Amino acid sequence: MEHPENNKEYKGLAVNKGIEKPASVNPYLKSHRPVMKKKLSVSEYVEGIVKGDITILSRAVTLVESVLPEHQVIAQEVIEKCLPYSGHSIRVGISGVPGAGKSTSIDVFGLHVLQKGGKLAVLAIDPSSERSKGSILGDKTRMEQLAVHPASFIRPSPAAGSLGGVARKTRETIILCEAAGFDKIFVETVGVGQSETAVHSMVDFFLLIQLAGTGDELQGIKRGIMEMADGIVINKADGTNIEKAKLAQTQFRSALHFFPASDSGWIPPVLTYSGFYNIGIKEIWDMIDKYFVFVKENGYFDHRRNEQSKYWMYETINEHLRDSFYHHPVIQGMLKQKENQVLHSELTSFVAAKKLLDTYYQELKK
Amino acid sequence: MEHPENNKEYKGLAVNKGIEKPASVNPYLKSHRPVMKKKLSVSEYVEGIVKGDITILSRAVTLVESVLPEHQVIAQEVIEKCLPYSGHSIRVGISGVPGAGKSTSIDVFGLHVLQKGGKLAVLAIDPSSERSKGSILGDKTRMEQLAVHPASFIRPSPAAGSLGGVARKTRETIILCEAAGFDKIFVETVGVGQSETAVHSMVDFFLLIQLAGTGDELQGIKRGIMEMADGIVINKADGTNIEKAKLAQTQFRSALHFFPASDSGWIPPVLTYSGFYNIGIKEIWDMIDKYFVFVKENGYFDHRRNEQSKYWMYETINEHLRDSFYHHPVIQGMLKQKENQVLHSELTSFVAAKKLLDTYYQELKK
């Protein structure tokens, strides 16, 4: 049986927003009763989204994120009907270790791109986040200017869960946002490894924010992250820190030299800036603009998007095949024992695997 | 129906060695009839291997590599009975691009380590190899001195197939060789990406052979390979090439600086040598000796071997789960269509995946 505490996602939504499920309150105290919103049909959701209605978009995203099967059924229909309206945006992934100044940077980047018009959605992937702890408020506070901008939509990471699940929800939210007319999508993630790969698999441009500091920044970068970057930007290049930032810039430039050329043919630039003092922001965005011209011309833009769509289909299949095996109660009961037999040289890895698989397929036939 | 040409592995064995299946010849020409070897029982195989009988070891490896189910059954029993005698060796993976001089190097490395006694097995992983084209002879010719050394056993890559399958066979051959008293195992692979990962997952030390040349060697290295290396050695550091090799050494040393420290705590050295002129070989082997002292002391040696055993169990399971899905005839009939629907925005990646999975599980119940 599942412990009710595990259902944090749904609880969080209900308590924070009063949607779909009223909080448990004394029914006689009318003033404490949350306002019940009218249930919408699939076509009402789709119409609202395509019209650019932020409230309806927001409610649709809540459905996407819900763990309730009946919500998922509606959500999937809504997403499918929104698909033809999606795809017309530039998607930028933004990553950086905690303390690199991601939120301030996204705030100033966002204001900069919105000066030219259009609409910006800021999403996030953070498998460790727990929405019930109030990070909605957190995110909005951290991006002060964007939070009050009429053309922006900020949505924090879906609540904690498997990375695959969290990432899928963010990817589906991108579709809804695009259908609602958002032509710029930022997807933020923390610099902790696997979540970068997930973000990379859903954006067109991957921006890595770094910080100049001890002079040995490069050692702190997780494996594989630098190879994903389409651009590296070094924050806090201001005041007495400028020299350090320039040094880090040189270091990163020579480090990039050691990585094989990317499939796009694009060579990732390294720039310095100051999010706090608003220095060098235009240059960063010019670089990103240049990238999009470059990859749209050489065909890599469409190629990458197609690869991503396929990737997500296959990834969803593979994750499901694994989950279905490893979460099977009979397999769970046997797995540790077989692993120990392998570790004690009583079984080969292959025979242990085969015994588990035979059991599994027999169970599926029951 | 399978095309008979696909069964190259078995054909190759039969034709090259005359084991288990006589070549089709005129029965009246007695002199052309290959000698039929007596079939061995599992315990005869195991006894022979443990005694160090090279002919029986060789025949057991042939069983491991066979695609015939009845051979696999015997092979798995033999491996299982050999397991308690295995594990007592040092396993060194050796990789490098074609032209780096791998064979000559392995020849001189091998002779060097055999000077101190013991026995050396040289195996290979090359998913692109086709044994029927005669690479047994090829390998033995390329390693002239080892080929005739009484304490060496050279076995080329199992025939072409999936990387997972080829790698598993090599891993199982390691077990048999160790049970036969081989205390040094070299596993060679070509520098083409995925096969390095497979080799890395079955050896204790991963040696990367590089070549000094154009001054921009680093750009040619495949993603992720340098991060696997426990040591990098630059070949052909002789004559007028010494300067270039020293330059490459400096380049690789600074490149390594940009990678995160490895889990073992070991910092990969970069050395130069000449396989052809037999210069610097002792230093390379001293480095490898030092590594083994280091990781046996800090516990990483056992840790890595345990992780590898688990990895192979889980990898076998995951590969089987995927194969069983993607090779299912009903799924194969649907897959391309669903992929196209995803690419044309008619279905979300998730819904397409779900439809395929639902079909698959229904089929399994039949």
C-alpha cells in the first residue's frame, strides 16, 4: 500500500491553489471555503489555450502534472489537440550550479528578449523539488521583474518524482505554452548531472552559466555537461571580479578546444557578463540569435527537433519496460538475492539475469 | 526466415577449425574429411580448463561464442562451474584508433609482462569484425612474438553481432581464461565509441593509446573516451617524432586537467613510448603496477569489480527487455508508423509510446 505522504504532488496542488479538491475545512465557515472552479471540457481547455488565456493554460499544466489517472486522460487529449499549434518557438535550456546567479540572470535575459515583443515562458526541471514546500512563491520572488511582466509565464518544476516523469511533464508543458503563443521558452535546471541531459533533450540551445572564483572552476563541472553546452557565459564579471572572469573565459575557451566538434557544426562561444549590473546581456542574446540563424540555415534545427521527438518516444518506452520489470513485486522479492549470488560468484551475471527474466515473463502470462 | 549468410559466426568456426560440423566434402575422398573431435561433457570441459589445457579452453570459448542454443546451455554450465576459479587476474583494456599501433604495442607489452612469469590472454571486442574473413590469422600475425609464446592465449573478437552480445561473450571468455590460470588479461578494442564503454565495464585498468601527429590530436578523440582512461600513452615517440610526442603529452596532460577526478582517486598519467623500438615499455607497466597497488589499497579494486558484476546483470536484463519489445513482430510492424505520426505532430511522443506498450503487453498475454 502506498503511504499517503507519498502523494505530495497532489496534496501540494490542492493546498496551494484550491483547484479540483477543496481543502478540508469546516463547511459552516463559508469564508474559509476555497472557490470551486468549474470543470472544463477538453475543447474548452484547448480553445482557452489557443486564445492565450493564462488562467486556462495554468490549469491545463496542473492537469499535466497531476498523478491522478483521470487528470492524465484529459491532459493527454488536451496536449494532442494542442500539438498542431506547437513548435513555433525557440527553446533555450539554462543551467548552472547553485549560486551562479541563475534566477537573476533569467530575470534580465527575459526582460531583454521581451523588449523586442513576443511572449516568454520560464519552466524548470528539478527532480529534487517539492512543490508543497512553496517553491512557486520562491521562483516568482527570485525573478522579480519577469514575475510581474504581462508577457511572461513562470512555472516551477513539477513536483519530485522520477527524473523521466518530471522531464516528460516539462516537455508536455512546452507544447501547451507554445500553443498559447509563447514564442520563447526558457527551461531552467540545477547543475546536478542527469537533469541537464533531460533539459538538453528538449531545447534548441543549451546555455551554461558559470562563475569565476577560485581559478580552478573547471574541476567542479560534472561529467558531460560541458559537451552539451552551445554557449558558456561567466556571470559576475563586474568590479574587482572582472579579471577573474576573463581568466575563467580563457580557461573555458581552451577547455572547449579539447572536446570534439558538436553535430551542429556550431562552436560554443564563451562570454562574460554581469546579471546584477546588467552588463553583457545584449551580447549573450546576439550569440543565441546567431545560433538560431546558423542551425536553421544548415538544417540542424529541424533535425534536432525530430531527433528529440523520437528520443522521447523511445525513452518513454524504455523507461516503462524497465519500470514494469523492476517494480514487479515478484522481481523485487528476488532481485537482491540474485545480485548477492552474482557478487559471491555463485551465479554469472548472465544466468542471474536470465532467471529473473524467465520469472518475469511467466508472471506476465498469469 | 533467417538468411543463411547471417549465420557467419558458426560457418566461420566450422570452416576454419573443423569443430562440431564437418565441411561438406566428397565422402569418398577420405583424406579431405576433417578430423571429428570427441564431444566433451561439462565436467570434462571444466577439468580441462582448470588444468590449463589450452585446446579445451579454446573449444569452450568456441561454445561460448556459438549461436546454437544447445551450445549455449553447455557453455553457461561450464562458465558457472569455472566461476569459483576466476577473478584472480589483472584485467587491462587497451584502446586506440586504427593506425595507433595497437597490435605491435600489445605484442611488446605482453612480452614485457610475461618476463616476470605468469600467463597472458589477449581478447578483443570489435562488433564490426567478421571472423569468417580470417581475422584469427590476422590477429596472430599482427602479434608476432606473443603468437608463438607458450604462456599466451590470443583470441580475436567474437563474430559480428550486437555490441551487447559480443561484449558478453568476451566477458564470459575472461572467466574461462582466469579459471585456466591466466593471471593477466588484455582486452583490445578499436577506438570507435560504444565498444570502449563495453571494455571499460569489464577491465580494472583502461589504457588509451594515442599518436602524435598533426598537433591537434585532441580534436579527434571520441566523446567520453578520455574520461574513461586510467592512463594515456603516446606511441611512436622515436626519431624525429619525439618532439611531436612530447607536445602531445603536454596537450593531453592539460586536457585531463579539465576532466573531473575519477572515482578511484587515481590521476591518469600521460606517457610517451615507442612500440616499434621498444622504448618506454617498462615505464608503462610500472604505471599500471602502481595503479593496482593504489586501488587495491583504497578498496576501489573490489568496489569496481562488484559494480561491474552488477552492471552486467542489469545490462543483460535491460538489453533483453528492449530486444523482446523491439523485435516483437507486431511491434516491428507498428513502430515506423507511430514514429512518423510523432514526427508529423499527429501524436505526442508519450501517447505513441503508450499505444505501442499496450499492444505489446496484450501480445505477451496471448
